[in-house]
Amino acid sequence: MNIFTIFWLLLKMFYQLLCSSFSLLTFIFNVFWLTCNLASAGIPWVLVCLLIVCVASKFVKLKSPDDKQFLRLLTIAGQGLYPEDLSFWPIAHRGAGYDAPENSKAALRKCITRGYRNVLLDAGLTSCGEIVIINRLTLEKASLSGSIALHTLESLKKVNIAELHPMGKHFDPEYVYTLKELLDFLEEQRLTVFLLISDNSSLMLQSLKKLIKGNPLFIQRIVLITKSPITIYQLRKLFPELICGLWTEKSLSLALLKTSTLITSLYGAFFRNIIAPVIGISVVFVSKEEFNLHIAELWRNVGVRPIVYNVNSPNEKRYFQKTMKTQYLTDSLRSEPHLLMKA
């Protein structure tokens, strides 16, 4: 091959590269021109961006579990559907932690004895890679500093949960147990557990994947709750039948959202209309300070069941049962309105 042939090939390649670059620049310019025209026509830039995100979300959207499947999970013990069965409404926070040692098996047994089958428990990951049922507040009461991830299973097993409770003298010693032990417990008890994951690290994700894959009871009896949409998406992509929920913090705690009602509305709309449908959640936990009939309807319109936290007074519980017609998270089952009326 002589020098002229090589020169001609290089020139040809340069010409093709130039044409491709020109086509790419033309496409970018056309997109920019279209966006400018939409903006000049009165459509804000934010709405244009949201439109693009909405279209893109359709390609990664996960199918939500059937609502009847979630309802069967809530009524696993043969309870009637609301509002006929009053035991349907409350979800016992940490097994009703005001009435018994929080997150303990004793608290779970007490809920079952009373006829309540829906509880929320906390879960964290130890430094040795075991998922345990415990809350950081319990560690602080036991004078253990730092997060759960800083402690081994062996050290946590020494914590007597019962003696940390104000009414602990009425209970036998209760010790920290693992998620595997909880699943063994669920085989013998008709109970539905909302499992609130405090750790969204890659190690926790891998441990959950391994546990769900090796134990089908997880999907049948547990609703996974977390603050992280990414964690939910990754798990539901592998396990489409897994029922998950999103825990939302008080938006007013974010300084940016205090400045504008419009920003607050867009923030809520983004979670309801984009995040929730994409990750396929079935339930959302909303603070009672930010909950109203309008918010409830917006969530239900996207196929998500709202649950309010934390509701403890009898009057509030009656309000959420009768007016809001929504389930609520409570720290005590002794304050249920129908029980107080009987007394």
C-alpha cells in the first residue's frame, strides 16, 4: 500500500468523522431549539424536565403486586375486611413497644393474644453480616454507642431487651434475635410483619437477597419497608412478588421545602407519580402531621395504600378509622377506641 492510498483513506475517515459530528451537533441543536420553543410558549423548564423524566420512567417501571395479594397479607389470620373488623386498623409499632419490650418475641405474642396480626419491626445489619431485629434506641438504652453495624451478633445477643422496658419486670428475659429466627417464629404464628430496614448498604442488600432467595416465607409474610427507593427497586427487580413500602420523613424538616408551597407540591408529586409507580410499592408511611383526605386520595389514585404514623390517642385513632379510613401505626394497643368503650 503506497503513501497516496494511505493518505486517501485517512482523508476519507476524517470526512466521515466530520459528517457524524455535524449530524450530532444538528440533533443537539434541534432538541435545544424545541425545548426553547416549549419554554417560550409558556411551559416552564421544570415541567419540560419532568416530562422527559416521566417518559424515561416508562422504560424502567416495575409491575406492582396485585392489591388483593397485599390485602390477603393484611388479613392473613382470617380477619374480616375493614371497617367491619376493628383489629384491622392498627399496626403495632415495634410490637406495640409501649405495652411490651419493643421488637421482642414477647411483644409479638402479646399482639397475637389480643387478636392483632399486623406489626412493624426494626431491622439492622451487624458487623458480622447478620440481620437482627433491633432498634438503635434499644442500643442507647443498653449503653451501647454507635450504630448496629458497629456491633457483632454475639455482643447484641447479651442485651436483655426486657430489662430495658419500664414494665420489664412483668416479662421473662428477652434477647436480640435474628431475621432468620423471626422467620422460624412466623412459621408457627399467623402474623404479618412490616420490616423497617434502617441500613441500605450494599452488604444489607446482599444479605436480604440471599435470605429471600433461600426462604419463600419472607415474601409470604413480610412487607419490606425502607426510606430508599433504590433498595426497593433492586430487590423487586429480582423478586417481583415482594411487597414493599416507602417510609417518608416529614418534608417540613427539609429547609428547602419550607420556602415554597410549589416546591413542596412538586416534591410530593415526584414521589407519587414517578418514584412510586417505577419501583412498584404497595404502601407508603406518612406522618400524621402531613396527612389529610387529599393526600390520601392522591396516593390511592396511583395504587398505593397510605398508612399514618404514629397515632396513639383514642380520639386520633377514631378519627383515622371513621373519617380518614386509613390504617395507622401505633405504639400501644391498649388505647384502641373499641377496647376503651368496652371497659
